[in-house]
Amino acid sequence: MSTRILLDPTGERAATTRARAARPDSLTGKRVGLLDITKPRGNVFLDRIEALLTEHGCTVERFRKPTFTKPAPVDLRHEIATKCDVVIEALAD
């Protein structure tokens, strides 16, 4: 029986464990960031989410990654973190 070695493309040797961020009690009055990772039809999903959030009193900020193949640039992540209370990321195809 042969042994197979699977490689993690992220280069991590051990999984990183992070505590989940606390969720707000309500989104009413919050600034919600919507991040489009530029996969096909993600914007369709986010358009609908934006309409629903706006109906419920949220302020919505839209952001877009340059490409879905790489992590969001540091300056984009910083902008989202400083402008928004919460973020929703679209992963639709």
C-alpha cells in the first residue's frame, strides 16, 4: 500500500485556531460592509442582501476584491475594518 502526502496550498504546518468575534445583538443602526470577492453572481446575492439590510435600518458599504484568487489587499481589509461594524462576504457562483 502506498502512502500519499497531501500538501496544504496555504503553507501552514498546523491549523490556526481563532475565537469567533462576538455577534451584535441587532444589525439595526449598524454599518454593514458587503464584500464582493468577484466570483460570478456574487454581486446578485449582495444586491439582495443590501436591499434587505437597508429595509431594516442598516447603512450598507460595498467593497470589491480585485480578484477572488488572492486574499483581499491589506488596504481594503483596513478600510472595511475601520468603516464597518460587521461584514458579509459573497461566495456565490
